[in-house]
Amino acid sequence: MKYRPHDYQKYAIEYIKEHPIAAVILAMGMGKTSITLTAIEELMYDSFEISKVLIIAPLRVASTVWSDEIEQWEHLNHLTYSKILGTEKERLAAVKKKADIYLINRENLQWLIEKSGVPFDYDMVVIDELSSFKSWSSKRFKAFMKVRPRVKRIVGLTGTPSSNGLMDLFAEFKVLDMGERLGRFITQYRINYFRPDKMNGQIVYSYKLLPGAEERIYEKISDITISMKAMDHLQMPELINTRYPVYMDEKEEQDYENMKNDLVLPYLGDDEITAANAAALSGKLCQMANGAVYTDSKEVCHIHDRKLDALEDIIEAANGNPILVAYWYQHDLERIVERLRKLKVNHERLTTEESIRKWNKSEITVGLIHPASAGHGLNLQKGGSTLVWFGLTWSLELYQQTVARLWRQGQTADTVVIQHIVTEGTIDERILKALSEKDGTQSALIDAVRAEVRKDGR
């Protein structure tokens, strides 16, 4: 297929070529893969600045998305690639194979650097989903920093740079510039831009930005960062967010309150449902809001069917039009599937290439996806334009990436509808509020470094 880049894509290609260190923040669906591959092709075969590229990506993306793009576009067809995936024997063979581009999932990066026994001689590295390097204490971060000085060019790609606040940016930008802009040490970064917020004695649980710190951070990274929003450059369909409220009865509300207040809910016999800490309690309350919860012995305790009834109403109102349903817990999936079978609704989990193909050909009425496995790299926009959140996630990154499976370039519908089934008076409301507040921080970052792209793409 002939590649005809938009003006913003031309701008981003040139930006990568002109900046040996580049953070490219592109909204989902804007073609970051084709942009990066085009820049690589020109750097490799026009200016001869690079000869060997390593691309680090989520597993599904590393296994399919990048190679599919190379095969799809005419100007990239001559690029050779090797996938460092599979067993250790298969990975070693892939590392030693002669190629222009090497694709590896992020979980195997430490193995490549520390255990493969093969010299790390890549002159360009692309990190697809830079946010996966937000932890400065992770093994992949520490391993990569050992070889970072050997890399001449590096590109960090993401649509969600600060999904949990600006503290994430320290590690993400140190991976790129080795600490030149935000400092070499996390303690230095905290002292310069933050102050302790929630504390227990000397233990700090969270930090707040110092006055003016946000602007100073943006200024520090602006010379290597380009940011674009899809709405600025693409004719995107209208995005409609709605809440579908459901209500527990008095007994169900009391059970929920007991769990919240006592961290224990009696169940059957000697079995009970307990939450050891705040994180565990959050998970239990999320499950109860959805309608079922695991006991300590991993049995499923039924609470209510309010969300299932709401989902049934939504499916009926869709009148046969395809619906994507995002679930979080296994018991949610099982209860949804049981209800769909009773309704005799054509449904399928979108976990294989065949199921994704069927969805995009509108052969599936209800597609079931888990945000953690479907958040990155799946193009589902051809199969429908309605996404229903049966169970919510605290992760802004997974939330936005899942929404972007439908709300992206190539969506032919005029509107994309995101429906949130929310159990009123429960943690569901807090999650939606938290996602909104996190989005405010991230949008500020994106706005601060957004590229002013002229019509000619320069």
C-alpha cells in the first residue's frame, strides 16, 4: 500500500530524524508505528546514520503490530526484521539473525542485556509505550541503563506519559537522556519539584507538586518532546461518554458497607471475605459493585445482577449493532457469558487473531475484552463504535488505550459511545473521578509541549 502521510505525520517523521533523543507523545490511532518506521527507513537507507535498530514493545505489539506495518506499506517492504520472542533457543537464534530491525517484548529486555551473551550493539532503540519504563527501580529499567550510553539514537513513544502523575516522568526521561533534564536521581527530582503530602511519621506515601514545578518540568523536557492530540490533526468521530447508573437494594448496600467498614464479610459456613489492606479492600469493593466477589477460599459469592441487567438493556437497545464489553474480573466474564448464552446473543472473547478478524468483519454481536490484554495494539474500529465498561480500572493508561481501540483513525461511524455501567454509591464513582483527575494532569503535559504543526508539515 502507498504511504500518504498526513502533515502531522510528516512533521513527526522529521522530528525523529532531527532529534537523536525524542519523546513522541501521540494520541492513540495517530499512526506512531508507521511514523517511526518511516523515520528509521530514511535514517538507515537515505542518510546512513543507523544500521541496527531494537524496538521494545508489549508482547502482542512486538509479535504482530510492527511487522504488520512493515508488510503493509510499500516504502517499508525492503526492511528486514527479526522477532526476539519465544523460547530461549528461539530468542538466541533471532538475536543472531541478520536484520535491520529487532523486535523484543519488554519482559525479555533484561535477558537480552544480561543473559543472552550477545553484545548489545544496537545504534538506535525505540521504546514503544515509554510509560512501561516509569519505575526507576524495575529490573528492565536498571538493565537498560547499563547499555544506554552505547545507543546513539533513542525514541520513546507513548500516548499516556504521566498516567499516574508527573512523578512517572523521572524514569521515563532518564531512559531517554540519562538524567540530563530531570536529574540523575529520584531523590533529586523529588526535592526539586515535589513536597511530601500524605505521611505517617517519616514514611511518605504521596507527594505534591511545588508551586510552579509543573511548568518547570515541562520547560526542562520541551526541547526533546513533541506532543500531538488526535483532535488537532484528524477528523475524529465525536466521542460521547455516558453513565448507566444501577442501584443496589438495602441488603446489598448493607453488605457493601460492612465490607468497607469492617474489612470482613461473612459468607457460607466458616468461609468469609476479608481484605488485608487498602489495595485489597479496593479490589473487593470493585467486585461487589460489579455483582460478585471472591471469598478467601476463591469461591464466588453472588451479590447482585444489577450490571448484568443493565448490560442486557444496552444490548437490546443496540438492536443487533455490535458492542464491545470491557470486563476486569474472571467471575465478571463468566457471569456475562452465562447471561449472553441465555439471551442467545452471538458473543466471543477477542483474544486471537481469528476472533479479532471476525469482530472487524461485524460477525460478532458482543465482543468481550480485558483492558490489560487488549489495551495496546489492537485495531477494533472496523467492527463497531460502542464500548461498554462493565467493570472499571484504576489505570488511566489501560482505560484510554482501551477506548482508543474504537475511537481512532479509521473509525467510520460519526460517533463513538463509551458507556460506563456504574453502581451508585460505590467505589465505581471514585474510580471515574480519579480517572478524570489523572487525565487533567496528563492533558496539561500534552498541551504544554504540543507541537505547533503548520499546514506544510514543517
